[in-house]
Amino acid sequence: MFTLQKEASSSKARLGVLKTDHGVIETPIFMPVGTLGTVKGVSQSDLVQKVKAQIILGNTYHLYLRPGNKTIKEAGGLHQFMDWERPILTDSGGYQIFSLSENRKLEEEGATFKSHIDGSKHLFTPENVVDTQRILGSDIMMILDECPPYPSSYDYAKNSMELTHRWAKRGRKHFLETEPFYNHRQHQFGIIQGGTYKDLRIESSKFMADMNFEGIAIGGLSVGEPIPLMYEMTDLNTDYLPKDKARYLMGVGTPANLLECVARGIDMFDCVMPTRNARNGMIFTKNGKVNLRNAKWKNHHKPLDENFPSELCTKYTMAYIHHLIKNDEIFGLTLASVHNLTFYLWLMEKARSHIASDTFSDWYPEMVKEIESKL
């Protein structure tokens, strides 16, 4: 499934190819988040033609609750349901259950939780989340895990990790004993846990590496811990992961986070930040962050950057964009969302180019400084 093509000479950055039946994914890559079968404010055609998205992410928890397994199965799977021909990765819902700490109960069998929609009670087990993701038909499915909060005591993080490991064995067994519903292969990724404790992180990395999943995700980070600690744990985890498996850092992050973690050996990312920030009037550019609601743009009758490939930068003036955003016009929110996703995918393309030419380590620290500044 994953082929490592090149490693940078002076960092852990990697160039790779991830092959699925719905297409080839070049890594490092960012996956736009389509939680409910849609990337908020962005059409599927724009994702392909403008954003150049190679793979998107859906969420098992949300899609299971609404529209539900029956509807998705009758539609022929999530690809057919949302008219998306490229790869899809689905999260198991572990993080969403973690977020419902007051409305869920963790036991050996699985996680019992109350729906955020109507309060109805449900049980997710390592086996039935595989079944649901078989119905969704995602190209890559994640195991059920527990994501401990930050901070957590050592004992809590250890017990949580060990529960995730036991669930991983059951989920992998069920995956290997079942078949896809549709005419394409599915792959399964394990998830490393362990809080922010080095020995637990190492133990979990080795455990997931030995499970022979098609890829391995690093979970339990970007949950409130300091950014330097997130980098430290990521760097530690990748030291213990096999080179021939894709590495996915879940829920990360800012453009700078992506580059810093590519340098630490990560291949795949997802985050709601580009679309969520866009809807709040913030866009990311290669010259820094822009607050579109700022009054400084009210009479700026020029495009932002005629050299960047997004309509927000090249076709419309900042005065017009500012007007749309200030009035919460849907078109403005769409333009900003498409722009931010285009920027994230552009940044990953640039990273791949610099890894290929072995200039990544010289390029990315300066790029981080640029994109972290404010315009």
C-alpha cells in the first residue's frame, strides 16, 4: 500500500506514495475534513479542480448517527453517496466519544455513549466500528481507540493505552475475518496512544508496529498540550515506527505544525482548522496570516496575491472579500475555505518538491517564519 520513495538527508522528512483502489496519494499530504460527507462550504468539484485534494476524511461517529448505516449502504457506500471518486479515510469515532466525556462510559466491551443529536444510547465496539466502516466503504479505516485528555495521570494514560491495545487486537482480528461490501480494497490503520509519557509512547509505537496494520496513526496529541511537547512526542514516536508504513498524525494542525511534523517523519495530516478559520475570517498565505475582517482591507482595491493559485488571491479585490466576510455572505466563506485548503495542499506539494531535491531542511524553517507572521 505504502512505498517510501526518498528520505531527506538532514531531517526525518519522507517522500512516499500511498496506493488505494480509488487513486494514488503522494505524501506528505493533508486531508481536508469532510466529517458528515462534505467539506464545509466546499463542493466536491472545487475539492478536485481547485484544492487538488487527493484524499478526504469522513467520520464514523457522525455518519453512523446521521444519516445512518442503512442509508449509506443503500446508496452503495460513502463514495457513491457523496459522489466522490477519490480516496476516503474514516476515523473510528474514538475522538468524538472522548469529547463526550460526560455522556459516555468506557468498558472492556467498548464505549457506550449518548448521541449528541437526540440523547439515544449507543455502543461502539472494536468489531462494530469495523462493520460500520465496511458499510461506509472508506479506503482507509481507523481502529477504535481511547484518546485520554491532557493532562492525564500516568496510571490513567497507561490503562487507557492498554485498553486501546486490547481493542486494537480485536479490531484487527475482525477486519481480517470480514470482507469489503463494495468492489474495492480497504486498509486499516492502528493508533498509538500513551499520553505524553515517553515510555508509554515507545511501548505503544512498538505494539502498533508489531500488529502489521497497513499504516500507523499517532493519536492523543493536539488535545491541549504545549506545541513543543507535541513535537517531542511525534519525534519520539516516529523513531520506533517501520519505514515501510504510512504515518498519520491525527488532528494536526496549523501550516507551521505540518511542516515541523513533516520534518519529524510524518506522512499524513488532517485538521478542521483551514475551513473553520476561513469561516471566522482568517486565511493562511505564504506571506503570513490574514484577518479578512480587519478594517485595513476595507479600501484595498487590489487582489491579495496575484501569484497564488486561488480566486480569493487573484480574481477578487480584498475590499470585496472584506465586504463579503463582514456580512457573513456564503460566497465569501466559500472563497476563504477553498483558499485555505488550496494553501494547505500547495504547502504539502512544496514540501514534497523540496524533499525530492533534498532542500527541505534548508527551506522549511524560513517558510515556517513566513507563514507564522501576520499581514
